[in-house]
Amino acid sequence: MQDSRDPVTEGQAQGSPRIIAFMNQKGGVGKTTTVVSLGAALARAGCRTLLIDLDPQAHVTLHLGVEPSVSDDGTPRAAYHLLLHEPAPYGSPIDPRATIVHARKHLALIPAITDQAAIETELADAPHRHQRLAHAIASLRKDYDFILIDCPPSLGLLTLNGLVAAQEVIMPMQSHFLALQGVGKLLETVRLISQQLNPALQVRGVVLAMHDEHTNHAKEVVADLRGFFDASRGRAVPWAHAEVLNPPIRRNIKLAECPSFGQTVFEYDPTCAGSNDYAELAEELLTQPPLPPLPAPAPSLEVAARAQAEPEALIEEPRQLPASTIEPRPMPAHTGAESEAPAAPCDPAPAAPAAHAHSDQSIDAHLI
């Protein structure tokens, strides 16, 4: 397993990094694979990239073959310890650089440990608990071009910290009808965080993972999703500029196999479809213009005051996408023959990119 501890020495990023939180309350949708593979693709393109593993399952950490440990000076090296300690300017935090593992060239990681599962209880009454990560990584901004945050598959305090620290949200999902049901809850969570705690937060878009473009069902789901985003243009909502990002990530066994070897897909099989797709997605991300600011309607004084005193109370019952976008379609007549084509095999990869309302109940009653 790799655990290079050399500091970043190849210069400082020009301007601020892009800080992107990856979230989906459903597990097994390709979220962690997307964080690792996209991060590796950006690093291969020369971008200094930091991954932050907030998931207590530590799947990003395991995927990269990293073992969280104690540094030479005895400082813990995990996201858990950054969140547990009172952040500046309220106290004396751990130096976040001491928690960083330099896993690959241009690719660094703040790893996770299973103790992170207890953070909800340990910080239940702690001040500034939703801003811990944002304060902890503030001093790292000049060192990186991209900071990618892997949020756990739940909408609790760890995910809240990731959203408060981020500027953009990307939601990996499968092109299944049931996946659309969860999008409304995710978007509503982002809207509330953007409205009350992090006005800069916007949804960059959706990454379609494990995608099979040959099925009619996938085509219909993607069309519904694009239609929903298109209908949001010009509205004062964080997803007003969101889109379905290209390319979709094709279903590819190499993406499932590489974590067991502690390797990225580019190390495991650089010519497979997974490597190809994530390299293209990184190029897409690098060529995107900054998201324009959104008009921010001022909340009521009551809601604003409550946001400062009890930020978790912002989360209300999930809202669904408009019914027209998720209405079940009539079941087609059974023909007895399968028309769906098999998933695409590994294809040669192209050259790497050259450059790159509020609720009266607490969040605890709603977030799982």
C-alpha cells in the first residue's frame, strides 16, 4: 500500500480551488468510484487534487490502498480528528497537513476511519459543528486545484459538513426510475444549505454511473432528468445551472475490480472503458466555466436566526421532483425477446487531457 508523506512542493494553485462535494443518500451508485477515478484523472492531467473521505466506511481510503495511521510526530491522520477538534478561530485545531497522505503524484488524501460513524453523537452539542470541515481545510486552499469530498450515503452531520465546505455538488446516480425518487430530497437538502449556511453552494450536475445507454428505460430516465433541469433555468434554486454531465460512465467490470488491488482504474487497466470515460469526464470538468451566481432571496428573520442557533433544524421533510418528471410509464407488452444490448466492452482510451418554509423539527428527526 502506498503512503508517501512528501509535502506538496510543485507550487501553489493560482486562485481558489474548486471544492466539490459528491453526495447521494443511496449506496452502491458509483459515488466513491467517481470520486477516486475522477480525482485520479485530474491528477493525471496535472491538477493538484485532494480527496477527503468523510464516509465512515472509508471506501475512498481502501480504494487507494491507504492505511490511516499516526504520523511521525504522533498526530492522527484522519478526517475524524479534524472534525472532532474545535476549529480556528475557536480553538487550536490539528494541522490539517498532518492528516494528509500523498497517495499518488498530484493526488492527496485525508483518509477516513470507522470512528467517524460516532461523530454525530460526539458533536451532538458541540458549537460550530456544521462548519468544522470548512474551517479545517481553509489553510489548504492555496495548495490544491481541486478538493473532492466523498460524503457518506446519508444526510447527517458528516454530509452537512461536506456541503458547508463545498462550492459545488455533483450527484452520481444510476439511470433508474427509483433513483429519481431520491433526487428531490438531495436537491432540497442542497437548497436549504445554500439558503441558510453556504450561499455559494450550487449543483454542478449529475454523473450517470453504471450506465447502459442501449436500454429504453435509461433513455427515458435521462430525458426526464434533463427536462427537470431545463425547466429550472432562471429560477433562484441551486440547481438552476445543473446538467447531466458527459460522458455517462459505462458499466465496466474493471471499475469494480480495481479497488480490491488498491489501485485506480488508470493503474489497473488504462485502456478500458472506465478509464476512457473518467478521463473524458475530467476533461469536461476542466473546460467548464464557473457557475454564475444565483439571486438569493432573503430568508425571514425568524429562519435566519434559527439557522445560526440550530443549523440542523433547517432540514425539512424531503420534497419530490414534480410528478410529471417521475411519473411511471405504462408497462410495455412482453414480447418474449430481450432487446437490450450488453454493456460496452473495454475500449481504447484516448490520450490524457493536455491540461487541464422551515421545519419545526430537528435534523435528527429527518436525517438518516
